[in-house]
Amino acid sequence: MNETLLIILPLLLGWLLDFIFGDPSRLPHPIVWFGKMISWGEHRLNKGSHRMAKGAVMAVCFILMVFFVVWGLKRLVPNMVLWLILDTIIIFYCLAGTTLIREVREVFLALDRSLDEGRKQVARIVGRDTSQLSAQEVRTAALETLAENLSDGVIAPLFWFALLGTQGMLAYKMVNTLDSMIGYRTERYKDFGCWAAHIDDVANYIPARLTALLMVIASGKWSLLKFVWKNGHKHASPNSGYPEAALAGALNCRFGGPHYYFGELFDKPYIGENDRELTTQDMRTAVRINRLAEVLMLVLVLLSLFAQSGALG
């Protein structure tokens, strides 16, 4: 089998499986395993002295372990067909575009039923305290997450796949899971999760800005580039603000503001100025932009793979 086809075919099959099915809720998921590993390590190491050093060692070891386990497995696979199947499964598990959109839609549907249901539903996809959110804040939280996780759940994994293959893609998911679990500036995690947060910042630096660019292209409003440049840095994260700014600009709305995380208030800057009421139609527009940005990234990755193989020359 052609070597280029052996890379491209799993990518297309894995993306198609995610597009159709989303995350397989009844099957074991590597992110769940990553979460259990991180929880196990955190409970044993995040105490006493030298917490920052212990957190750094745990984060680096877990990331390298995932990378080299996949790298080693691929070299143990006896034939190309099994290699293709393994890569397809990894790509399928690493992409989260359909599940993300499904969850955001469910938030808006739940909110149509009651505010309490909307709060419970959005709590599935955000880290902030949702118990006191207004209906507007629930919608805002869902759309912020849609933008941010387009980068974390789709664009960044595809970016790292293009650079380092499926082992890089899965190692990135460990980076992202570490950040989502311990990368907070709270009293408990500010030292232990410091390295996890910074590694995630580095891993997402280019993907986050690429996500914003793709969202601007998908919206068809090139003038939004200036808006993103002006507002993208208005976030506690050096990366999350860029895709959020792209979506806020596309919807002409306002994201950000103060939120509670683990009982502590974080006063985030606002992204955008139009504090208008968000609607279900805004959600549909955001989903359309996300899907088109995802397809554009897939095309970019395919073109880069062809270029690497010399197929274009």
C-alpha cells in the first residue's frame, strides 16, 4: 500500500467516524484513562513540598509515555492493514467535533425547557460553577466552549497529527487533559499544575490562532481579523481568547466576564462590546462556522501530507 495513502486513509476514515458518531459513549475512551492516570498521580504527588517540581515530572512523564507507547505499538503491528486500523481508531478517539456540537445544542434545548436544566447541561462541558448562571450566561458559556474546544478538540489534534502523526495527536490529548484537570490558578493547583498549564499554552499557541483564522474565513467576514487581533489577548489564557474573539465577532456579541471556578471568583476581561441577548439562531450560526472551519483544517492537513510526500511536486 502506498505510504501516503496509509496516512491519509486513516485520517479520512477517523474524521468521518467522528463526524457521523461522535465520541463512543459505551466504549472505553483513552481520555477517560488519561483522567484516571492524572487523578491517581495528583492525589499522590500534590502534597508536601516541591509541588511544582512533582507536577512537572508527572506531566512530562505522562506525555512522553503516551507518545512512545503509541510509537512502539505501531512498530509492533505486523502488517499495514492493522496499522491502518490502529491509526483510524486513534484519530477517531482524538477528534471531538461532533460531540462538542451535540453537547452545545443540548444546552440550548435544555434551556428552552428550564433554566435549571440548562445549568445542569452546560455543567457537562464547562469548568466554571454553573449553579447561579442566568439564561444569558448559560448560552454564553456554551458558545465560548464551542469556540475554545474547536481549537482543543479538532484543530489542535489535526495540527499535531500533521506534524507528528497519531502518536503526536494522542500525546497532545494528554497535554490537553492535564491542563483541563490541574492547569488552574487555584490554591490547590497553582503550583502542581503550573507546568501542565504552560505546556498546554505552548502546544496550543499556533492551533488557537489558526482556529481563529479558519473561523474568520468560515464566517466570510475578513474584517473580523482586526477584531480578533484587538480582542484575542483579552483572556486569562494566552490562547483561548483568539477563537472566542473570532466567534464573538462573527456573532456580534460579548463573551468573558467574571466566573466562579472551584469556589473562587475569576474576573475575566470581556471580549466584544455588544451585550445582546443570545438566541438559538446564534447557536446554529456558530455550529455552521465550526463545521466549516473543521473541514477547512482537514483540507489543509491533507494538502500538507501530499506536499510532504512529494505528490504535489
